[in-house]
Amino acid sequence: MNMDIFLTNNLSNKKELFTPKEKANVRMYVCGPTVYDDPHIGNARPLVIFDILFKLLKNNFSKVTYVRNITDIDDKIIKSSQEQKISTKELTEKVTASFLKDCEFLNCENPTYQPKATEHINLMIEMINDLIKKGFAYENKKHVYFEVRKFSDYGKLSNKNLADLVAGARVEISDNKKNSEDFVLWKPSGNDEPAWDSPWGKGRPGWHLECSAMSKKFLGNEFDIHGGGIDLIFPHHENEIAQSRCANDTKVFANYWVHNAFITMSNEKMAKSQGNILKIKDFRNKFSGQIIRLALMSAHYKQPLDWTDKLLKDCENTLDKWYKVFSPNIQTVKVLDEILKPLYEDLNTPGYIANLHKLYEKANKGENVDLFISACKFIGLMNENNDEWNNFKKIRISITVSEIENMLSLRNKARENKNYKEADRIRDELLDKGVLIEDKDGKTIWKFR
């Protein structure tokens, strides 16, 4: 018999025993990318964390349905496509392809379903109609809004009350609303913007509604786990709960709300304004994906993870050591619950990695090598052969110190002028040439990888 799984539920702010609605089909929804730009390393954290949870659930239950959506219609997508002078379709297809390569690079399993928002507009229109009929939403000037004050439980996930609410990220401020906290379900589109026919005119859905419609299709009105980054708690997940419960006449939307903390650099949140965004694709040709994966699970998912060169080097050294006992003839064996115990205790990945170190010490003496490699594979490591593992280390440095210093000077000027796109381009070019940079205490530090 498998051990009990405990998860921190942000709805109660407590660690709780996980009890699925149906043991025959455990259901999990995780918010996926908005495909307006290549995903950054902060986006990689939920990919890996919920991939590990998916593996753990499958170890305990006969069927697990895991849904991770792709948001391919959103204001950010429209803005980015206009800036790049390409269609939204061309942009979203390009970024989605890059995202899927990132998932493969990080050795993440495919979800059971990966729906795109644009393929489910009809379901979103149906849900909006239901909300209007039930008195929870209203139309004004071809916009449709959810009336927050009609839902008494609003704010329970984020611990906010109506008196304190301010317009959050992606919450439109408009004279069309009855109240400032109301959020958009449908909005008209401009002449050159993607649009769909609806009872309220040509337009497009609000971001929050997309997840409610897609989760309902694949998981039903109520399901077990809803996951995502901590930045999604408000307003996105709070709004999902409101519109889903009201449309579906339920007292529950998801029973467990699991959120991972941010990735920081020099203890500052990754943000374009900080000029410290690192894209996952930047690492693809320079690192084994296993290094990035191990780094992403090196801190507990609820704690911030500071991304540093030292972290990557430590993870590389660890895997380099572990690969010394790797053999392609390894037999996969069942990983004992005693070893898995930290993962059952709220996905304690650092605790599990500590167990792997103990297993390695025995494997290095020729004991239980199969168990050690199987335990690594359980969390998506040791998925390459020795040649593949060693291959990434053959990168040649192809830049001089003076060239590096000149490029850093140009990057600093770009940042001063708030030209973050150019600053990112220079950083990417340096990374391609084997140079890692870090902005710390007002200075830029660099080193060869």
C-alpha cells in the first residue's frame, strides 16, 4: 500500500492529506503559458514541480488526468504580434513550438490534455451566457463583466476582502463597469485584432474565463488539484473560482490549490523592468536539461529559489558524480516508499535529493545501483546516456575578454535607456558564446561557463 500524500492547500493555508474525489480518476489542472514570448526560467519551475506531482500521483492511483492549457489569445499576444509585425497565429504557433521544446529539454512528461484557448471559444460563450442568465454577469457597450459583489465567497483564496480590493494584473479598469472590482468576461476586438462572433458582437474572451471553460470540459465542474505560480492566486485563480462556481452551481471548484514560489536573481524577482529575464531556450544548447531540472527542484516549491551560477555549477557537479555509476544496462526497479517519503510530504524535493545522495554513496560501492538510478529516473533525472551527458561540456569559448567588456558596455547603455529588448539580445548572444552574466549590487559580473 502506498503512503498518504500531503499537500499545502492555499485555500486553507494548511498542509492537508490529499483525498481525491474519485480514486479511479485523480484530476489536476495547471495553468500553462500565455504564448506571447518564449518562456523564461521562472515559467520552468511550475513545469517541473507539477511534472513531479503528476509522477507521484500516478505512483499512487491507477488513473490521473493532468490538464495544462495554452493561452493563445490575450492582450499581451496582440501587443507582441503588432510589435513584431506578424499575425497572432504566426506568433502563437512559433512560441508554442518553443515552449514544447522547453518541456522536452526539461524532460517533462506530456500532460493528458493540452488544450488551446482558441479551440474552445464556443464553450466560453456558453459559460458567459449562463452567468448572465443567473444574474452574475452583465453586458455594457459590447463588454461583459462578472459582478464580483454577487459572489459572497470572493477573496477566500487570496485572503482579500472587497473593501481592500484594487485592480490587479490584467484586470481592466473601465467606465463600462458597475464596480471597479468587476472583471471582464468578453470584450470587443479592434479592426485588426482576432475576433469571434458572439451575442455581444465580435470580440474575444477575458483571460480568466479561458481556464474555467477548459477545465470544465476536461475535468468536470469540480476536480481535485488546481496548480500554478504564486502570482496567479490573485486575480486569476480567485476569478476562476468565482465564475466557475457561479456558472456551474457548485460549492467547490478545485479542492486543493497548490502554488509554487518565484525564482529570483540576486534575491530580486525576475522581471523585464529589472533586465534579468533568462529564457529557457537560452540554456538548451549550453546545458544538459537535467542540470536545469535539478536546479529547479533544489529548493522546496513553496520557497523562493535564487538562480545563480553557483547553483548551476553545483547541480552539474552532482550529476557528473552520479553519472559515474550510470550504465545503459540498468534494470528499472520499484522505488521504496521509504525513499519517496519526502515527496509524499508536500513535495519536499530537497529531502528527496538528500535521499538520492545517500543512495549514491551505496551505488558508488556497487550496492543497489539499479535502485539509485531508478530513484533518479522517478523525478526525471538520468534520462541521457553517458555520451549525451558529456556532450554539452564540449562547448568551445569563442569570444575574447575585450569583446565581452564591449558588449556589456552596450548592454548597460541599453538598460539605462530602458531598451530591455536590446539588453536581453546582448545577454542572449553572450550566453550563446559561453558567457554567463549576473547583475548584482549595481554591477554586472561575468564568467565563462
